[in-house]
Amino acid sequence: MLEDKSPQLTPVSELGEFGLIKHLTKRFSLQQPSSILGIGDDAALLSAEGREIAITTDILAEGVHFNLGYAPLKHLGYKAVVANLSDIAAMNAVPAQILVGIAASNRFPVEAFEELYEGIEHACKHYGVDVVGGDTTSSHSGLVISITAIGYGEKESLTKRSGAQPNDLLVLTGDLGGAYMGLQVLEREHSVFLVNPNMQPEMEGYDYILQRQLKPEARTDIRAKLQELGIQPTAMIDVSDGLASEILHLADQSKIGFRLYEEKIPMDELTIMTADEFNLNPSIAALSGGEDYELLMTIAPSDYDKIKNHPDFTIIGHATEASEGCYLVLRGSNELSKLTAQGWDAFLNKKGKED
Amino acid sequence: MLEDKSPQLTPVSELGEFGLIKHLTKRFSLQQPSSILGIGDDAALLSAEGREIAITTDILAEGVHFNLGYAPLKHLGYKAVVANLSDIAAMNAVPAQILVGIAASNRFPVEAFEELYEGIEHACKHYGVDVVGGDTTSSHSGLVISITAIGYGEKESLTKRSGAQPNDLLVLTGDLGGAYMGLQVLEREHSVFLVNPNMQPEMEGYDYILQRQLKPEARTDIRAKLQELGIQPTAMIDVSDGLASEILHLADQSKIGFRLYEEKIPMDELTIMTADEFNLNPSIAALSGGEDYELLMTIAPSDYDKIKNHPDFTIIGHATEASEGCYLVLRGSNELSKLTAQGWDAFLNKKGKED
């Protein structure tokens, strides 16, 4: 879209700032009973209907969080929404509304905004979420997307990071590392493209991990599954920065330690094969890759029978006393390696070279 | 701050992204009973306690909404909060929480973030508002600030833009045009500074209008005053883009027209004198200047006696049927001039030249 220099593209100045916002947001109608008033007033009006409100905000900058060279604007809009809904899901709340702020340089024509909003709309429809507020502005360079998401939940079912207890089981949804390996493939093909724009990118066979990177999903389905199982997690967090970093957050805020078993970390076959291709230990992709948007939670040990062998959940470790620290139990041995926000000690140098 | 090249400044990389957020947000403690959980989890938790929720978001970009050449970061932080609280006040709701998103290039040292957050903190203390969420990221250039504000109000007392009726009185708080004239002074002195950095800027005597531009206040006091007077506005909006533009918003959403009387528009003596100095019609500053953050409302004609001669409110016109359009009644005559978002027809050319 940005490469297209065709004269049909519409400069934002043709619509003006108010015109652009009106044009982009007319596609959104309100579906949620908690959305009382949407876009078009000084503020939106919402009703919590006796529930508590979960609210989160993210700011994404071009060149830092995304590269328009290989992330289509439509996917980017979708992913920006998903990243925020994932935070709401991590509170065990039901997402219901978002507000969207966009600052973009005037190299972005109206059609680029439309593409971005198409992705936002697609995500909102998929997750049943209303867009109730928005602000769009020009900036002197680059694209910055800020999304605020709101969700609701009953006070007693909401999950913070701080409720885990020693001996709780550490449980993960889905599999990890795919988004990171997808990014490696995209970056490799983008480098090839930059050297020779006539080369066709080799994306075939990487579908699953490319989707994990470009169009991830938020686990808003997990709340109902936990309810069905009769499980109330003691703590929960979403995996946006890599498993190691999230475990350390839970440990820090619950004042406990963790044992994580490397061999238990669920990974897709394609993630492992692609890691091999890049000469990378796949556990690195899981531990420090990030952007998988799975949910990591702790549950009481007495819930073990309810969750074992469930296809959506994998037990990957357990909580300990804080004094025991946070350690990875290495695959095929009982050797312990201290977890750090960057991954884990034993592989730090290796990872440093590969980054 | 940004001009200071002294070696004591701390690069953001020294703290890291998590470290920076922790460092900047540790100053915020929760004061509002509706703030259940603040910064540090996947989302903040709020309780509406049976009231409706008003929520708004703004995105401000360097070079578009502010110029760091003359807007100190501390004032910028303060003003960014005020602009959002003003939107909450315009819904007749009580602001209670904000979330802050900041994207800044790495030319900003930690001390620059601190200064910005000092202004944010100052505004939050002044208005009794909690910071419950935040995201800070590096960007490839410039500074972008995104603020989301949340407030609460009883369903029946909230004011939308859409409730005005023909014959309602058009009422304004405070005075207009000051922020725009303050900007003219700042831009003039900044131009002088760019030509000769040794020249001292001439700011003396312009205090009121400089404050209106650099450190405006939100009219969160008006809700209680209206309650005391027993007045429920039929519609309300804040004056962020200029009086003309806001009147057109009310007209559009309430499906009515307006007569606005030029001679009734309240302006401070200094605003008028400075407009004279710049050879500008002061009504232009009021009608299309913006950033005054006063509240513009409509009230039932039967409320006239309650509000006449009140020092905080000025009746500046009245609503008509939609078919009668939106017109300014020019000073000293009964001549009508059509209101446009840019100001009004009769002066458009003049304004065009002066911009």
C-alpha cells in the first residue's frame, strides 16, 4: 500500500481530520449491551452493570513494534487489537470495547488508514468488541498506534498476577515460540527482497508460524473453558514478552518462586523445525520470543485432575517458596538454570549472538 | 531539557523499558475509591459503583499539537491530562482515572520523561485523578502522547451533544481566545529566539494568556456549580477547537440551528489587547482559536433566572430550528454571518491571510 505511487490515492488533507475520523469510524456500530454511547461525543459512555472494569492501554511504534516492509496494515490493525484483548483475557475478564488512537505522517494516504481500520474492524467483529472512541492525527514521521481496551468481570473471578501460592501448578494454553520463528522467516525474506526486489519470498510451508506472527489471536475462549472445568486460576498473565519474562512477573508480584520444566514447554512441530533451520534452540523462541499471546496461569494443586490431559492446557511447572528462586529444569537432566528476563543464563551468550 | 547536553543525563537504555515504566510510575498511588488495582498487572481494575462510565482518548504529536521549542515538558504533561479531563467534564461526569501512553525517540533521556511525568502527576494531584495504566516505548522520531481518561456520572445527569432543543439558551463558562493569543506570543518570541538565541524573550505582561496556552485548566468545577443552581444542561461540549466548530457539533448532533451574538462572547482584556497588537480581530481568536477548554452548553429557557448574572456563566446565544442554520450576529449590527468550522464567512479571507 505504501509502495503504491498510483495517483488514485487520496491525501488525508482532502477529508480533513474530522472528516477522516468520521469516514473511518462510520463502519462501527455498537453491539455490546455495555456500550451506551460510541464515537462522536466528548467521551463514550459505558455501563459496567455491577461488574468490575478491566482497562489496559498499549502504544505501538513503527520500526520498534512493527515493520511495514512485511507487516500488512490490515494485519497490523488486527494484531494491535488482539494484543490488548489478550491483556483483558489475562484478567479473566470479557473484552467489550476499545478506543483507537492513531498518529501517522502524511505519507499515509486515506487508503492506508482504511486498510488499518479494516484490520481493526475485522478483529472487533471476530471478538464481538465495540470501537467506542478514536482519535486520529498527523505526525511528523512514522506510524504510532495506541489502543485502550475495556472488559468486565465479576469481582471474585478476576485474576491478578499476585495471587499465586507455593505448590500451585504453572499452566499454559496453546504452544509457544511460533510468533518468534515467524518473525525470523519474515525478516530473512525481507532482507532478500531488499537486496533483490525481483526475488519471490519463500513463505510456503511456514503458514502456522507466519500466522502466529502476523495475525495472532487472543485467548478470550479460555475464560469459559476454565468456568466449565470449575477452575479459578490463582494468578494469570498473557505471554506477550516471552515465557521467562512472564514467569518472573508472576513470581515478583506473588512473592514466590517457580520451577519450569523445559521438556514440558509446548511447541508446534513447525516451530521446532524452523528453529533447527535457523540453527536456534527452539526453547529460546518460547522463553524469550514473545508475541504468542497465550495465557500463563497458576492453579491450585487440587485442580490437577480437572486439567490433566485437557487439549487446551499444559502443566509446565509449579510454584515454590520465593527463597527457592525461579529456575528452568533443563531437558533430559535435572540440571537447574536460573531464569532471567532475557531467557535463561545458560543460553544467554548464544542468544546474544543470534539476536 | 532537550537542549541540555550535560553528561549527567541518563539514557533510557540504562533502565530498560520495564525499568523506565516502574521508575516513572512509582510516584502514583491510588486515591479514588473506584480505583481497585493500578499499574503493574495486565490491566487496571475499576469499579463504577452503579454509575455510568465516560471514557475518552486523545493522541498528541510533537510538531502538530505542541512544539518543544517553547512548551516545557512539564507543562505539556499537565496540558495533555487537562485536555482529556475537559472531555470528561463535558459529559458532566467526574474524572477519576487516566492511562498514559508515551512513544519517544531515544533523544529523550530519562530526565525528559521525568519532567513530562512530573506535569502529569501535578495535574492528577490537582484534579484528584489516579494514573492506573501506562505504556512507554521508544519510537524512531518525535514524541507522541496518548492519554485515556475515565470518569463517572449518574445516568440521568450525563450530558451528550445531542440533547439541545430549539429556544434553549447557549451558555459558555469563562472566557475565550486567550490560549490562541498566548500561542501567538510564544511563536513570535520563539522566532526571535531562533534568529538570535541571545535575545531575551519578551513575555512580561502576557501572564494570563500564556497560562491559558501552556497550563490550561479543565472546568471540572462546573458540574457542582450546575448542581447547586439546579440546572441540568440539555447538551454540553468542551471548547477545544474553537467556539464556531463546537457550536456546529452541537447543531449537527442535536439537529438544530444557533444564533450566536458576537458582542456576548466573553473575552479577557489582555486577549483583546494582544489581538490588537497582532492586528487581529479578537473574535477570530475566540471562534477558531481553540484550546481554551471552557464548557459550552445549552440549557432550557426556563433556567434563565437561575444563571443570569452568574460570574461563571455567560449566555451567548440561543438554539433555533435546524432550518434556520447557524449564524453569528455581528457586533453593533443585526447583520448575520454564517458560522463555519474555520470561524465565520465574513472574516475567512482576513483570517486566511493572518494564519
